[in-house]
Amino acid sequence: MTYFDNTATSFPKPPGVAAAMMQFMDKIGANPGRAGHRLANESGRIVYATREAIAELFQAPDPLRIVFTANVTEALNLALCGLLKAGRHVVTSSMEHNSMMRPLRRLEQKGVELTVVQCDSQGALEPAHIESAMQSNTVMIAINQASNVVGTILPISEIGQIARKHNLLFLVDTAQTAGVLPINMEKDNIDLLGFTGHKSLYGPMGTGGLIIGKRVNLDAFEPMKSGGTGSHSEHEQQPKFLPDKFESGTLNVVGLAGLNASVRWLLEQGIDLVRLHEIQLAKHLLEGLESINGVQIYGQQEPAKRIATISFNIIGKAPSEIGLRLDEDFDILCRVGLHCSPASHKTIGTFPTGTVRFGMGIFNTLEEVDRAIAAVQQLTEALK
């Protein structure tokens, strides 16, 4: 089997992830911050160790400014809905996932003004267009670092400089880049960073978070939910300090144990090594697909300008048909359709049918890429 659906969720996971989760379930299992006994304290240490690992990966200002959520969707909703109010203006791009677009559209119905800056047909964005879209009431730029449809990398550092120049909050969705590209919150001027654990961080599903920079006004930042935190239990009002203000309810500690293991594995491997491997995979796949008559590839053609997510179509054939044949005839698992990002497909001209998407990761090989190229070649010839 060739697993090319890492853009949706990574598989397999690194050694040690499942073991860390089983260790927690079998030997610890207690609720962090809810008691003073040894197992609760050990559970709390796992949570904090995970915050430290995430802080190291992203060069975050303080582990306690990492708020754990169930996924990046929840993290983005927290940032957008907690900070944007009616009458304020936010700028985003036309290559956003629905985890960004849907909360923004909901806020737009409630009086938040929204400008969607158009990317080109390859998913690329000119930073100057972001600056041109600003208004007197603009308070935030909210954007992804790389497209989940075509893999095009957006110029986050340049956009961060623009945000800082105009004293705007900068929210970055790193769902596709965390664990793949080097990210430094301070150098990239990122104020709010949303991440998910189950993609290129190689952790389990049900993990993610929002990192809150020091420029964010916590007094003006509303939590999505209120409830038990294990702190200030004598009060019926929500705590105002981090991370408790935004972490009501019991955390997914078994998932965080796995995330801690996966992030520390990534740190040991080195992001540069991961990036080099994915560039090699992308280069090989792009060259192979480009050699097949009747295949159309979307996104940047230069591997260094994209992550290892590649969308294509066999001209005249439905993506759903190609995906089914790849699965049943060639044992290649991929994703087809609109990939929860209709705005992206409208931008690249593939709406409403979508594309076939190959999402590669650290555990994929050049031999698997060769098999995929051969399979697409056979399908192209068979379906003429």
C-alpha cells in the first residue's frame, strides 16, 4: 500500500508515539491539575512537557502561552471569534481552508468586514496586495502558510513585516507547514499561530493548539467556552491568566502524550532534514507527472516554493474516478474533490469538480513515487 494522504492526516506515526500514549493509559491516566496526588502531578508534567516541545519547535515566547485545542480548526475559531468584533476589518487570502473561511464568513454576517485578497492561478500571493487591502479599521491579517490543495507556500515573513508595520495582529494557519517548514514566531512577526497535531507534527488526532503572542491584548480576547480549569476553583468566573482562560475542561492528555513524543522525534530529526526529503519527493513526482500527456498539474512548479502536496487532473476525467482506480487497482490512497477549500479551487480554476491530490510525508519513498507515476501513466492511457 502507498499512503499519499498525509495532507489530510499523517500515517504511519513515528516510533514512540503509540508507546507514549499506551504508557499514559496503562500507568498514569489521571486528570492534570485536578488533584495533588502523584498520578495527577505526572499527568500535569506530560502536559507541560508537550508545551515545552511545541514552544521549542515554533520559538514561542512562553510555553504557558500555548493553548491546547482539539485541532487547528478550533484554534482558528478561538482566535477569530475571540478577537474580531463588528465594525472591525480582517484581511485573508483566496487560498484558505474552510477552517479559516467559514468562521470568517460567519463573523462577516455579524458585522465584521472581510477582504479576500486574490491569489494567482498557482496559489501564489503578492504581499503588496495584502497591504493594498488594508483599511482604517483593519485589525488582523489571517492567512495560511501553505495551501492544502496545491501546496504553494505563502510569504509569511513578508506579510508579518507588513502586519507589524501597521500594528495589526497576524494570525497564521500552520496546518500544512508545522513540522515541515522552519517557523519562528518572533522573526516571522506572528502573533497568533494555529497548529494541528495529526498532520506533519506526526501526532495523534484530537490534538492541536493556538500559540498566543505577547502583543495580543488578553483582556479583549474572549474564550469560546468557560468551565472547570482546576485553578481558582473558589471563583465562579473564568480565570484570566494563560493558558487556563482558554482551556476549560479536561485536556486530551493521552493525545498530548503522543504529541509530545512526535514533536520531540521531529526535533531530533531536524526540520531541515524533513524539508529536504519532501522537496526530493515533490521534485520527482512533478517531473514524472509532467512527462505524461494528458495530465494537468496545479500550483507552483518549483519544488522549493511548495510543500509535498501536489494536485493534478487527468484531462477529461473526473477526479473521483481517478481516485477510485488508484485505490482499487494500484493500492494508492489519496484524496480527491474540493479538499474542504472551495475558495482555493475557484482560484486555480478547478471548481466544482476539484482535483486528485497526492500528499507525501517523511515516511514516503522515491520508489513509491515511481509506482504512483506509473499508475497515473497507465490510467491516462487506459482512459483515452
